[in-house]
Amino acid sequence: MKSSTPRSKESAPAGTRETLSSEYRGMLKGFFNPTLMKKNLTRFWPLWGVYTAILFFALPMELIQFGTSYRSFNYTAGELQTVADNYLYNLSNTAVPLGLVFGLLAAMALFSYLMNARSCQLLHSLPIRREGLFFTNWLSGLWFFAVPNAVIALLSSVLGAVFGIPVFPGVWLWWLIATSIGMFFFCFAACCAMFTGHILALPVFYGILNVLVTAVCFLLDMTMRLLLVGFSGTELSSTDFARWCTPVYQLFHLLSQNYDNELPYGLYNNLSDPVGAICYCIVLGAVFTFIAVAVYRFRQLERSGDLVTVGWVRPVFQYGFAVCAGLSLGWIIHNNFFEGPWSFIILVVLCAVVGAFAARMMLKKTFRVFREGWKGVAVFAVVLAFLLGGARADLFGYQRWVPDPQRVAYVELSGIHSSPQDTGGYLTATLTDPGDIAAVTDLHAALVSDLKALEEGSAGRRRMDQDGNYQLGDEKYLRLDYHMADGTIASRNYSNIWVTADDLSDPATVTAKLQALLDRPTVIAANYLSFLGEQSIDELTAVGGSLDNVKPRPAEAAADSTQEDTKTIPATSTRNAWITLDAKEAEVLWAAVKADLAAGNIGRRYVLDNAERYRNCYQTDLTLSFILPTTGDSGKNFNTFDATFTLQTSAAETLKALEDLGYGDDLIPWNK
């Protein structure tokens, strides 16, 4: 009986299979051309050859040198692993500048035909689709990075095994990082190449676009700092958005080590760092590739040699160039020759108009651009003047904005200098109490009620009384960082707050409100103990301290004293004498200081060095040393901190404790 294998119902006839195979090969050929790929690899071999040579000296040669000498250092296996991880970590960061440079060079080499009319027409006359040209060049770029990196990683793995250096599998993680970073910058440069037809413009556009967002944010920060009272100065350039849109900055940030005292410094301590960098490169690289292919499909080939080849991008380039030129040149000229916000606005608009015409000349490749381009530039100038003038006139309400205290989760204060000059001399406090937040917003409202006075300040003047003993007027700086309940942050900087002695008696003035805020017990405690963070004051333990600037005792009395040897009381000048406190004394004094802090009797601040400040304050300072328990991955740890309190006559509990300890007669009052 003749046996036969039944043919599947789904199988196609031989002729049909050959036709489908031919179609698949045709589709593949439409997106990839092996002849062009081979030509790219042989024509541009110096590019990937130099890249490979740099990596060879950076990794395999280093392993050879280290492997021939490390035995003399008697490294343990763990120490050797740490050294290898550290070096691979540093080499991963080196991949960023290497990828930045060679990604651009690879794109310039592989897409240079688009910048020359003859080469462009020749290649596009061949039976290869545009997608085929692009993806063949894209795969060539991938080869330029992936294969040399793989060769170096393989060679390093072999050398590591020979010399006993544990570089595996870290070296392959490095391969993935270096390849993804190199391809990201190549895709970015290839995307830039689709928008220009000039080979020299490509590196310029590539470099500018790498930092454009951060640079524009910085220019806007400088502009708003000149136009708006209270602008913090870095609200835009310091944002996560600016960092994410600046590839070099973001990659270094993602590759940076999250330090942990319990972990060695190396590549594997936090895998989220390299994985985040790899994902950033892959996702954005794919986006740039998609944009490049989409633009390439509709690119006008006859625009080879033009600065910008895409029609809708040309006005974006013209007016974007104008804005950047106006803000940068206007700021430089104003900073050197002029004063005042309105002169700055005029200079920015004039420089922007010049920049708009200059950009149009570059696009048109002619100087004759005024007749046909003046209308658009005039509209642009009017819009720019309105935006800048509107910001200055506070049409958008930025300068007079004061938050609703009920919408503020907490507020950070910093900047106010006050007397006495101890730990609380420079205000640094985080306030969560609703009453404190309401007091801050009340002060803020008083500040913005007179923007002119806030902007002019004291013009650098300081006022003293006739004898030069007491301050009658001073200028203060204050920064407010509101952390809103919805998660947003609003910041304000005020550098010209003019306070006077006459205003202290009027509760409605800025001076009185500022003094009242500084004297709130919760604000005093938060200021002196800012190192607490979210921990409780009850977790602090005093373990020692000193009394500084005490009365010197005669040498004979010191020699006959029954005090402990840890006490040091030099019989020299008054301001150099001190007394050392032991842990028991420090604990007693800390309990008294806490009671006075709660009552607002110690740590009272004075916005002016007036007579009341000298009547209430001693020259003697009390410094306490604390330990604060913290809980980490390795268990319970302790951090140490110091806090210095100038002793005050109002601090009844602290003065009583000092009297009980026998130090009451050692304090020095002011005699002003």
C-alpha cells in the first residue's frame, strides 16, 4: 500500500509560496540595502575604528595594567570586586561625552548625502525607498556602536578571567549603557539632519538643541528676575522638565550614584540608575527616529544646502532665534550700560527685531528681507513688548499673589539675618503649624502691598544712631518656599526689605510683622533646631557643651578650684574664656532650655541691634552638643549636632539652672 503524507489544508501551493517569499524579500529590500550597508562600513571605518581604539585604551588596557600589578597590593576578593565595579561605574559615565561626540560624527557621515544636491539626487534616483536609505544608515549607526562595544566587552571579559578580575557581568551592563547612549545621540543627530540641508549647520543645531530648553529657561529666569519683584531666580531652569529636556544633564543625573554609607561605591549598588538611563535613551531614541523618518518621507530634496529644509520650521527658527537673541543681547547690554526694567524691555525688543531680520537673512540667503518681512517682524515686536510690559505691570498677578494659608501644607523660610549672632542668626526654618503659616502669609501680604518700596529698598544705606551704638534701619533678605497641599511649590525672593526702628511700634508695618513672626516660640524652635527635620525635639539627647565668653577667673582661683579636669577656664581676655560642660550638666541645661523655648523666653530675635537687644542679651553663649537617633537600612544610628543659644535675661529657667550649677556669676552682660 502506497503511503503518503496528507497535505495541510492551510498550506499554499509551491508557486504561491515562492511568490510570497519574493514579496517578503522585496519588502525587506525596501527597508534595508546590504550593498549600502557594506559601503557605509568600509567607507567610514576610521570613525568606528577611532571609537574602538579609545575604548580599547579605556578598558582592556587598563585591565592589563591593573592585572599585572594588583597582586602586589594583596587585594581580597571583595576589594577586587569593589575596584572593578568602581571603574565600570566611572566608565559608564564616560559613555555620555563619547556618545555625544561620536553620535554626531556618525550622523554627519551617514547622512552627509542629504547636504549635497548632487549626492542627494544620485542616491534618491536609485531603486531604494527613502525608508530603505534611512534604516540602512540607522543600522550602520547601530553597528558603529554595538559591535565595537561588544568586542571591547568580550575582550575585557576574557582579560578579567585571565587576571582574576571580576568584571563579568558588569562589563555587559556597561555595553548596554554605552550602546544605548551612543544610539540615542545618533538618533538625535539624525533627527536634526532631517531638518537642515547644510553640513555645517548640523553640529550647530545639534549642540544648541541639546541645551536649548535649559538655556531658554535660564534666559527667562534672568528676564523675570529683572521684571518681577519676588521672582526666585531659578524657577524654570532648575525644574525637572528642564533637566529631562537636556540629555547630557539628564543622563549624568540618571547615572549618578545614590550614595549609601552601607554600600560600596559601584555600578550595581542601585540598578535603577543605569536602567533609568537605558530606558531614557531607548524611548527618546525611538521618538527621534520616528520623527526623522516622518520628516524624511516628505523632505524636499531640492532644499539641499538650505539652512532649514522643512517649511513650517522656518518661521519657528526665525522667531525662536529672535527671542533668544533679544533676551541674551538685551540682558548683556542692559547689564553693562543701563538700569531699570523698562530700559531692559526696550533693549530686548530692539535686539529681538534685529535677530528676526538676521535669521531671515540666513534662511533666504540674501540681505534683501526688509520689504517682504517687516510686517511679520512688527507683529512679533508688538507681541513681545506686550508680554514683557505686561509682566512688568503685573497684569498676570504674579507679584501680588499671596497664597491662602489653608492651601499651604508647610512653608520653608530662609534668609533673614537677625541678632544675636548665634545658631538662630540666619533664619532657616520649616513651619507646619497653621498659626505660623498664617503669620507668614500675613507678612507676605504686607510685603507685596508696596511693591515700589520693596523694589527700591534702602539703596544700600544702613542707619545708626548718633553715637553709632544702635541700628535705626537695615535691609533684609527673605525667601519663602510654599509647599502647597496639591503638591506644587511656589517660591518668592525678597532682597530689599527695609526695616526701621520707628516701624517696630506699629503692628501693621512689615518691620513689626517680621519681628512678631521671628518671636513666635514655634518659629524660634524650628529655627534653632532646623536639623531635626521631621523628628521630634524629645528625641534629642544633650551629651555635652560649653559656656563661651564667660568672665575669666584668676589663675590662683582656677588652680585651687575643685571643678573637674574637663573644665577649661583660661585667665585671658574676656571673650576667649569658656567653661566646658559635661553630659550631666548639659542634660540639666537642655531641660531648662526646652522649657524656655516653649515659652519663647530664649532665642528671641531682633531684626535691629537696638537697646532692647542689648538689655536682654548676655555676651555669654550656651552651646549644647546633641545626638539624634536615626533609623537606616543597617539599623539604628546616631547623628551629632550643635546648637548655640545666646543667653538672655528673659530665659528664667535656663538662668536658674546655671545658678544651681554654680555658673550664675560667670555670665557677662552687655554694657551699652
